[in-house]
Amino acid sequence: MPTRLTAQVKAGGCASKLSPKILDRVLARLPRVSHPQVLVGFETADDAGVYRISRDLALVQTIDFFTPMVDDPYTFGGIAAANALSDVWAMGGKPMTALSVLVWPGPEDLETLEQILLGGASKIAEAECVILGGHSVTDPEIKFGYAITGTVHPDRVWTNAGAKPGDVLVLTKRIGTGVISTALKRGVAQARHVEAATESMLMLNRRAAEALAGLEVHSVTDVTGFGLLGHSREMAMASGVTLVIEAEAVPLFEGAVDYARAGTIPGGTHNNRDFVASCVAGDSPLSDLLYDPQTSGGLLISLPPADASAFLERFPTGHLIGRVIDRGAERREKPILIQ
């Protein structure tokens, strides 16, 4: 097998996710879970499910796997792990155990496979999480990731459903991994742009989550395959509010604007726009990047202004990108407003 992993797949990373429009249509037909111990199910499209075990303990469960978005196998494994772990931190939990999910073409190039597994194991260990096993199947397209189980106190669960009018919105990582990964796949990406995006994708959201300790946090989600506006839609719909996104304040990776203008846009961007655009009022020259599917993206946090200031003192690489208003305050029919 050639060493360029990105050349072996149709779409890389979270851009390979199923269209949110298709997913939303199917999930809407499924029966809702009704169980007294289920604190968070799939109804609000949150980052993970939460199941109460006792008065002071609940399980956080999630799974995430995808195709390669970088060519180095060790790095791909690490990004896949960081991406899966993020869901637990986005719920306010602590990752505890992991099960690997592997799709591999066949018996060839076992050295590459070994590097993917080692890269993932290294990042899981960095998170102080433990791999207990996993499952693998054979398929022509490479896919890798993890099912993660974490723990959280039932009274301290963060969800995407708690944003309140008067809150401000903070984003902890830059946007643009989708267009940069697509540029890499097409052989037109500059090395320094790929390096910056890769460094971000490998960075655990653990420190950002820990920096929220003791603050009044109303809502959290991580920004991944459905893009900034897709995950903003989920937060706005679940919370019954409108999110106002200041497009010029959204932090972007260097080179992302140029790649988007050159047309190196992943198919996931078009899927996200098709699903979310009807919920968006306003527009921006940066819209393609606001819909860009992110891999191992940052946390989107809704919290009071004073707490946001305290958080940014602890986590200075975060960015204030908008605010939360009442659904009826402006353009009642649109849960997202771009300014």
C-alpha cells in the first residue's frame, strides 16, 4: 500500500461523516429512549450519552472513528484518539477506558497499521485513559477510532442544551482543518499549514475542559464534522435560543481562506451547508469555513461574560466569537445569526 494515507480515501477525517441531513432524517424516525437513569440520550444530538450509575456517579459513552486526514500513520492514530476523547471532555467528564475500532484493507503493510495503533495508544495514555481491547474488520478503505467510556458527577454534566440569553460564546481551537486536509489530499497544501492544523488536531481538549473548573458553564459542545455552524445549530435548537456568530472573530488557520477560495473544499462542507443554511440568517465571505467539517476541533462554550473572561485568562488561546440571545429577540425563525 502506498504511504500516502490520504490518497487511499474519498474524504478525510470528520469530512467522511454521514451527511447530517440524512442522519437527522433517520434519527427522527427512531423511538426515543425513556429510562430514568438516562441523563443524556440522542434526542438533542449531544456529544455523548450519559447514564446514571448512582447518586454521585454517571457513565459518559461515545464512539468516533474516521478515515485518514494526514499521511503519517502515527499522527493519524493520535488524531483519531484525540477526536474520540474530546466528546467526554465536552460533557464535563473524565475519560477512563477505550476500545479501538479498526477497518483495514488486508494483511499488507502491517508496519503502517502498527504505527496507527501506536499513535492512538500514545494519545490515549496521555489522557490517562486505558485501552481494554477493540474490534476490527476488513474493508478497502482505512478507518480508525475509539469507543470511549468516561465518568462524571450527575450534577455536573455539560450538555449542548443549556445556553442562555446573555451568555457569550468562546471557541478554543481555530477553524479550517477540513480545507487544509483536502488541500493535502490534492497535493497543494503548504507544509507549514498542514503542520499547524496537525498540531491543533493532536492537542487534547483536556486542558480547555479543566480550565472551566469552578466557572458557571451553561453549555458545551465540541466542533467536529458538522462544522462550526452545524454544531452551533445543535446547541441553539437544543437550548431554544439564537446564537449570534461574529464571523470576523472566528479564528482561522493560516492558509484556510486561500484554500477555500481555490476550491479545495471537502464534500462535507456542502452537506453541512445543505442541512444548516435554512437555520442561518446573514452571510459572510467566510461562510465556506464556517461550514467546514473539523477534525478534533475545539470546544464551543456558552457561559456568562464574567466567567468567559476568567476562562480566557486561564486559557488565553481561546477566542470570543459571539453571544446568545433570546429566540424571539431577532429573526425568530433563525436559530443562528451571522454578523
